[in-house]
Amino acid sequence: MVLRLLLWTFLLISSISFSQEEWDRSAFTKDLKEDVNDFVYPIHKRAGNSFIKNFNDGFFDEGQEEYIYRLVTILRKKRFNDAADYFDLFRLLNHYGKGELNDESLDNFLATSVDYTVNLKHKNSKKYLKYCSDALVDSILHKGESFTWKLAEGDIYFTFDSVAKITAKYCQLYCISKT
């Protein structure tokens, strides 16, 4: 009888803790809005508020929202706590909200980022998001000290094969020299 009671208690507690994995959309946006408003630079605030508006207006499907929630949760554990930390992520997600990034690339970026950023520290997570934002928003494929390679024409597809990769069926590149 005691064994049955312990088993029943274990199952009840397990199901309660599993059901708490569900996330609350309004609490998520409220917490994110607090993080956005904690910072003073207007460009960071605008990007954050624009993302929150897009998120609330339903620009993302349920799967994307879940990945965004998981990614932000991971980043919070890495001391991301204001709009400056999230700025490149906001830029990328807002780019999708404007219709300028395809679904496949966003889905691959989110899935990859959730898996990849777990192993990174704060500084490297910010670098990773910066590189992804540069590629998917600004079409910058490589930035050196004296030159930058940009995509002139073509579509970029973000994929993941043990490391993040960017592929294209057709593209034209150009090099911008700083000298």
C-alpha cells in the first residue's frame, strides 16, 4: 500500500512539473518588455518594441514562438538582460516580420540557435547572434579589417550540419574595400 502511495505521488508530482514546462505568452512578453525598457539607447528599444509588437500580432507560428521562447530562456541564463544584449536577435526576427526572410531560414536559425547557444558563454552567444544577423539581415558574409564580402543577388538559406552554414543556389558577391 505504501509503495502504491509513493508511486502515485511520484506520478502526480511528475505530471505537475511536466505541465509547468508550458510557457505563458503574456508573462514572456511582459518580462521581455521590462528587459527592453531597462536600456537607454533608442535604437535598441525600437528594435525590442518592434519585435514584441510583431510577436503579439502573430507574425510567428506556434513552433517559431516556442523556439523563440526557448532561445530567449537560454540567453537569459547566459546573462542577457537588456535590449543591447538581444539587439541582433531582435533585428533578425524583425527582418522576418517585415517579410524579408524566408520561413525555412528562420526555422533553421531558431532550431540551430537553441541547440548551439546552450554550449556558448555570454560573449560568444552575442558574437554568434551578430554573425547570423549580419548574414541574414545585412547580407554580410564576411567582414575583415580592410574589406567586407556582401551578397549582391540571390537567396541565402541558413542550415545546420554540425556547424551553422549559409548556402545559396545562386548568388553574386561583391567586395567592399575600406581603403
